[in-house]
Amino acid sequence: MSSLWLDCMVLGFVGLDASFGATCSDTDEAAVTRTMIEHSETILAVGTSEKIGKRSFARICKTPAINTLITDKGLNRDQLKLLKSAKVEVIAV
């Protein structure tokens, strides 16, 4: 992965906490994904609103690494404010 470059990476996650970042349940997966993020121009995170405000075992990246979050309209307003204050564009569909 270190020799590749991605224009846009779509990031899945188990949890996304505005103050901690995106997380998953496996340290190896987190490490590979983190390398992919470091070699990507734009990070597009995609996950349901029930995952927002939650943390899992292994951090993938800190919140400012994410450019855009696409989620459903069930996103809590407090979480929305926190993500926007971290400069994450939020698209609720």
C-alpha cells in the first residue's frame, strides 16, 4: 500500500467518535486502513448513524483525517455539531 496513491478512499468503520476518531475491532485492519488513509487525497467515511458517537477497540484515524461523512438522517444533533466543529462535512441521506 505504501507505493500506491488513492484519489478518494471510502472508509467503513465500527465506531466514529468526534473526539477520538474512526475505530474498528481489529488492530491489523486499523493499521492497513491507516496506511491507506495516509496515501489518499480525500477520505469519505460511510456508516449508519447508530455507529456515530461510539468507539471500538482499535483507532483507524483521528477525526480531522475524514473529509466527508455520509450517514443516515438519524444522526444525533449533538454528534452532528461535534463533527462539524471538527471540520467534517456531513451528508445525511
